[in-house]
Amino acid sequence: MKESLKEIDNKSLVDRVEKQLIDLFVSKKVKMGDSIPKEIELAEILGVSRTVIREALLRLRMIGLIDSKKKRGAVLTNPDVMSLLRKGLYPTVLSDETLKDIFEMRLVLEVGMADLLFKHITKGDIDKLEEIVSNEPELTDRTIFSVEHEVKFHSTLYEISQNKTLKEFQQILLPVFEYVHSSGLLESTPASGEFTSHMDLVEILKHGSAEQFRNGMRSHLDSHYLRIGISQETPVGN
């Protein structure tokens, strides 16, 4: 009996129309910059009131999927995904679970960007990184470091990747990462094993490989990984 019952649709009419509008644009092959049908036409096509259509279109405007142009009416646009994400990432209002997830995600990004770095890095980039490292305190290690230099070094790596979305994503995640790091949300775990410094990472970028950089960055971030209960098992520099 239960198996024959269909799942109840708890979505409001506007929710369903919002989804139907997107499906309609896709089926009609509406491209970015193309005008979309007027409210009255959409109401007739979907069989709903103009009020419902207007509310659904308002939602699409709010996420940046449509915009109004002079003499053209509403057109389909490319939404600024990062802008939408930035508006919702306030560390003080996010749950502990979400904050931990974001903390982990940034660690994964730092380790996983190796191939992009080796694809795009130039001598000028190396010079810039070496200048940053040369101005760091001599006692910089995994427990004693300048936040200013740490942020500057890692932000430069994102710039070198030449991936605009990745760079913007890092800027969005940075405040959350810093908040979690200093909030006491994660336990402080003693560092262990060999530490890979910023200078070591620069040397790998100059003379090593993407795989060596992944291992080096993993070692560099080891104290953070330990705080989320993950120990390093991969050796640095194969």
C-alpha cells in the first residue's frame, strides 16, 4: 500500500513555477542575453496567474538569472554565483557543523590546486613568492606564524592558479577559516612529524612536481588536518 503512494509535493505553487520557468528556458534553448517571454505569455503557457509568474520571476531576478534591459524587457543573464554565496557566509550565524565543513573544504582546495599552479606559474610568480617568504619572521613554523604573511602567501597561490572562481571562493572562505581557527571550535592538537614551510613550498614550485607540491602542502597544513582528526600518512616528496 505504502509503495503505491506517491510522494506528497510540499512545494508552493510559486516554487513549482520557478522550476518550470527554468525548464522552459532550457527547452526553448534561451541563451544568455536573449529576451524571455512577457509575463502574460508565461502565464498562458504555464496556466497560472500573472501574480504567480511575477513572484517567480522576482526570485529569478534575486539570484541574478534574469535582468531588465531598456527596450528589450527581461533577459536571461549569467548569475554571479560567488556573490550569492558571499551574502550567506556569515561565520557567527553558521552552525558548528557547517563551519567545520567549510574549514575542511578549504584544506582540500589548498592541497588540490597543485596542477593549476604548475600549469600557470611564471618566474615572476616565483619572485613574488620569494619576496613574501623573505619578509617572514625567522621563527615561522606550524605554530608560530604571522597571520598577515600566511594569508598573503596563500592568496598569492590562488592568484597564480589563474582560476577566477577559485580565487573568489578563497576570499569568501578566508573569514570563515580564520573564525574557526581562532574560535575554539576545533581542539588544538600538537603538531607532529616534519613540517613543510613556505620556503619549502616555493622550492618545490621551482624544482619539483605537482605531486611533490601536494604532499608538501599537505604537510604544511598538517596541524589543521590533525585538528579535524586526520593524520598525515603520505610522505613528503616522492
